[in-house]
Amino acid sequence: MVTIKDVASAAGVSATTVSNVIHGYHSRVSKETADKILAVIEEMGYIPNMSARSLVSRSSHVIAMINHLPSDASGDLILDPFYLRAIAQIETSMRESGYYLMLRTCNTRRDLVTFLQNWNADGLFVTGAIGEEFSEALAGSDRPVVLIDSPLRNENLSYVLQDDYQGGVLAARHLLEHGHTQLGYAVTTVQGQNMFPERLRGFREELARAGHPLDEKRIFTCCSRSLASSLSLVDPVEAAITEGMTALGVCSDQLALLIMSQLQKRGYSLPAQLSMIGFGDLPQGILTTPELSTIHYDIEAKAVQAVSCMSKMLSGEQTELAQIILPVTVVDRGSVARL
Amino acid sequence: MVTIKDVASAAGVSATTVSNVIHGYHSRVSKETADKILAVIEEMGYIPNMSARSLVSRSSHVIAMINHLPSDASGDLILDPFYLRAIAQIETSMRESGYYLMLRTCNTRRDLVTFLQNWNADGLFVTGAIGEEFSEALAGSDRPVVLIDSPLRNENLSYVLQDDYQGGVLAARHLLEHGHTQLGYAVTTVQGQNMFPERLRGFREELARAGHPLDEKRIFTCCSRSLASSLSLVDPVEAAITEGMTALGVCSDQLALLIMSQLQKRGYSLPAQLSMIGFGDLPQGILTTPELSTIHYDIEAKAVQAVSCMSKMLSGEQTELAQIILPVTVVDRGSVARL
DNA sequence: TTGTAAGCGTTATCAG
DNA sequence: CTGATAACGCTTACAA
């Protein structure tokens, strides 16, 4: 391994000077020696050791992507398709800014604190079901933190998410506008997650405002994103159709597509016998017949915003918190019939 | 920040002793002092600094998941659904063994070498389009390396992948057994990737052996996993149907499901007018009508094997290379009609 | 513009 | 069993 000292002695200068060159402190070293040192670095193949660097400077150049899973929850959340896109986006951007991405699941506050001290991460993206205790620990760290899809909107932390409540509202409104009044809602409950419940809340409250309160019996719940659990919703939904339900809001496109396909398998004609609207605007939504109407938000923008927010905080360019709520819109693709 | 020295002085011992306690070297320290030190550690909330640790010991406790993208390729590969599951699996297992997972995209060999030296990673999982040059650099490092879905089977490296060639063979055989002789194959070409071409190769060679060589005009190619690119396959496939093609092998379930849905949208009745068989056995395959027949391999096992292989090498328990090729099987779900 | 020296937090060596 | 002491590779006052 080539160290900075090796370079220094090979170039006939001190380690300090080499260090200064590496960090581009042009004012502290003559162009002449700088060029020479650069040449030696290239020739010897010197590559700095990040451990040594982060030990002495207070910056580790590590950005962590923390996924909080409350104790016994399965790795469910991490299987969200958005998550992978976010990781890709974050890794790319952070890498281009000279950072390294660490992925870490933390079950407890203690895990988090330990991890933070272990590596002295420069910044944190945090996803998952963050509770009070956890967010408190985050706020307590002096590092930039960006919450992604956080269930709680902590005033001391930056966050990025879509307007789930409004999405629920728009979904309800869309169905109402098409003449539906016998409505239901299908929702996946993921422990500690607030995203889906918010969508339901928007849906429910908008219906109440419109004078068509949601019948609690027509809220169809499954307890995980697994196929088996999702499939268990189909029977109750079918029963509700028989009893007059004409339209269904669904908390995610994934679930909507699943219900749709199962109903069609059972011989239902859609949207004639049931109108549906999803949430998230997955690409698969245009593959079905009918195509899936849904609530759209810019998934790419979400990752971009998170990254740009982090970058600004890291560079010190921005100190105030960024609390970004992405707008949602209805995409009408034909899975909602006009009554 | 509480350091090991702080603990030492608080406990009235030397830093060395504290270190010994932390590492569980029971033989080198009396139970009495050990207990006392443990108590102090707990009380003061001491948490070791990994940078310092990896600087002095030769182990960083960092495991890197390297994704190699050849220069201009888009982040396509990382969007493979398997990738996320692999990450989740790897992060969990490695964490339980006391390691930290870093995610890193490397475009060039140089990127890789730099990264390796930067962090002195203890082990490497590598995905993506690895060429000779890249794999040589990997073999040159003294750290355990596990290639996942590597296009080349480097004799000096461990790898895990499914039997893509045999999958192609089985797909061809399945179609032949159902009486089809007018066959085609749809394949996504991802730069530097060998997985899909291998599937095609197996398909093609099996057909040749059976005396029904694949008409090169019936190989339908698209150049990325993007929706737009995939959709461009549908027209040619439709044309081929008109000209007598009765069955289609497809390199992935994703693509198969897309083609299936588009043909159905255009009024084709499946599998009556076209039989199809995919590859990968995605959960979505059971949502369609007909359900998608496919080539199955155990995606979970793939990640598990990769992890277990890495663990063994890290613990020194195993020094020989593990070169694992997962078996594939046909899953008959009804998207292949009997002629 | 350059160099010296101290020290970041930890582990390893070796002597007591 | 325990403890000095010297590294590990690098940055950063401060001195020249």
C-alpha cells in the first residue's frame, strides 16, 4: 500500500504538502511542486485511506441510508419498488459528490445511535417507521438528516414525501365525480407506516365532506404486502360488490392491480361491475385492461429532492430544514366507469 | 465522544485491557476486571470508532456490494427486482455477523481499485457486466469476492447464478412437447449482460437439436428494460403470429407479461393464438389470465447462497471457491397451449 | 511556500 | 493477568 509518506519522500517533499495538493489548496503550494506531486501520485498509484482520513478530520464521507424496522416487522418495507429507485438515485448523486453510501437497517434507537458513532456518517437518509424516540435521536445528531416517507413530520428534521392525504381526497373526488356513491377502500397496513393510513384518511374525510360517509365495513384491510395477505382481500371485496358497492379506492397500485386481476379471473367485468383507482402510478398500470386510473406523483422527483436537499445541507449551502411535500394528481385511464 | 481511553481511566485500567475485554479475549483478563469494565462501558455509553479500528487492524468490517456498469449504460440493472431482494438479504445477514454494507457503482476498473483501497473492504459482492479486466482486478484483491449473475465464470472467483442456459433448454423443450414447432424468442439485450443471451442460446440450441432450428427472424430484440423499448417488440411479434408463429419464449417474466398484456389488448386470445413461456417466476405471473408458465429458480436461495458463501470465506471456514449454479424447473401454468 | 510535530481512537507487541 | 509504547495513515496547527 502506497501511503502519503511514500509519495512525499518520492517527491522529495513533506506529507503536509502532499496533503495540501490532494485537497487542492492551491494557495498553499506552488504550481511547480503541485504538478510534480500530482505526477508522483499518478505514477505510484497512491489512493487515500478513508479510515485514516475520517479518523482525523471530522468527516467520514459516509452517507447512510437507514431503514428503520420496528422490532419484529419483516423486511417488507425495503421491498417497495420506490426504495430501489431511491437507492440508485442516492448512490449515484452522492458518489458524484465524493460520498460513499452505506445501507443499514436499525431496529432500535440504540442501533441507530451505535451506528452513528461507529462510522460518524456525514449525512443520513432515513426511511421506515420512525417513532418519536427514533426521530428524537436523529434530531439530536448534528448531521443532516432527510426523512423519506416518514410517518411523522418532525419539525426539527427535513423530509420528503408525497401528499398522501390529498391523494386520498382526489381519489374520493374522482369516484364521486363519476357518479359513485357506494364506495369502499382497500388498504395494506404496514406496522408503523403512515403513508397508507393517510391515503385512507383523505379518502374517508372527503367522502364525509361530500355527504357520502365511507361505510366502515367497506374498508378492506390486509396486514402485509405479501401476495397471500393481499389475496385475502378479494373475497370481502367481492362480497361488497354483491351488496351494491360500485367503486373502490386502493392504497397502492400494486394492490389495485392484484384485486383487479383476481376479480377478472372470477368473471367480473371491469370497470362495469367495479370501478377502481390506485395510488402511485406504477408503469404496470398501463398494461392491464382496463388500464388503471391512479393517483400520480413524481417518484423520480421525490428521490431527486431528497438528494438535493441532502447535498445542500452537506455543503452548508442551506441550513434551514427542507420539508417537501410532493403534489399529487389524478390520472384517468379508464378503470373508473361513469355511472 | 467517549473513547476507549476514557473508559480505561474511568475503570482504572489501561486501554489495552479495555480493548481486550471488548474483543472477548477472556484468557487475557480476569473476570473481575472484565465485569467492571463492561459496567463502565455500559454506563458511559462507549461505542467503538470503526475508522480507528480499521486503520489499525487490517479489517474494516465493510462489505461492499459493487455494481459494475460499463461506462455509458444506464442504471438499468440495478432496477432488477432480484437486486433489491439480494440487497435486503445481504444487509441483514452481514449485519448479524457484525459487518456494514456499502453500496457502490463502479464504471471502470480504476473505480473499483480505488474504492477497494479507499475502504479496505473485507469482502465484495459483485453484480453487473463484469469484463475480463474487471474480474482480473477482483481476483487480484486478497478479499473474498462473490459474483452474482456474472456474465463470465471466472475460475478464480466464487459465483452464484441460476442455470440460464438450461432454462432456455427447458423452455424450448416445454414448447416442443406441447406440439409447437413455429417458435420465436423475445430477448432484452442489456450491454455486457450474459444472462439473457444464455437463455436464448439454450433455447436456440435445444431447438436445433430437436430438428426445429429457430428462425433468426423470429428473435425479437429490444435494447433495454424500459417500458418504451419493451413495447417496441409487440409489433414484430404480432407480425410473426400472422405468419404462423405459434409460441414464444421470453427471456424474462417482466417482458413476457408485457407482451402478453399488449397482445390481449389488441384482441388476441391467449394462449390460443400464441403460447408463451417466461423466465424467473415473478409473483405477478399468477395474476394474469392465463397465468404465465415460466422457468423457475429459487430467487431467495440465490441470495442465501451468496451470503453463506461470503460468510464462510470471511470466517476462513472455507477457502476453496464456491461456484454455485442454481437449478431451474418449468412451471406450467397454462400460457402454453397444446397443439 | 514548505516542513515539523502532534494527535485522531484503536489495536498489537512485548515486557512486566 | 496487566500496562507501556508504538504504530496505522492522515490532517492540521504552528513554525520556519
